[in-house]
Amino acid sequence: QVQLVESGGGSVQSGGSLRLSCAASGYLYDRDCMGWFRQAPGKEREEVGFIYSNGATDYVDSVKGRFTISLDNAKNILYLQMDSLKPEDTAMYFCAAKRCSSVGPYKYWGQGTQVTVSS
């Protein structure tokens, strides 16, 4: 069983930065693809970006150039570095994991951490 625990959320002013962490445990090959999602009140969940086991990353257009996903394999921690934050980045942020070989949705989810950006 894979377990994911996020931390690092908080409140920040527009233009500020935050770094979210997601501590992962469990069978490695069940979580060799990991992603960050967010959901704002009244809106659908949105995939912010993901990282493959080979280190390749991709991001939704709205965060490209501002957010960076990285993975510390030694510590089993997934990071989301968020710079130049905007009020529209306000949301609950979740990390998720699955096998890269799976064509289905992400199987494992964390409990989420709140990010609030004020103008």
C-alpha cells in the first residue's frame, strides 16, 4: 500500500513562494509516476503537473515557468516549488501516485494541503 502525506501549505501574498512536500512510502513501483493536483472551491480538480520515474516533467500551461516538480529519491519526497504565486493559485493541493505502466487514473492520493494567495 502506498501512503502519501503532503505538507508545506500556507498563506502567502501575491508574488511570493511556497514549497509543498509529499512524503511517500510503500512499494516503489506502485508510485513511479507522481503528480500534483489542485482543487479550488467550486471548481473541478486540475492536474498541475507530473514527474515520471525517468525525471521527465510536464505542467499545465497556467503554471509553466512558475512551478517546478522534483523528486528526492533518497528521501522519497516529492516537491512542488511554487514561485510568483497568484491569487488564482489558491486551492487545496494534492499529490498522487500510480504505476507509470498504468493507463488508468492515479490510484493513491494524499490528504491535501491548503494554499492561499492573497492579492
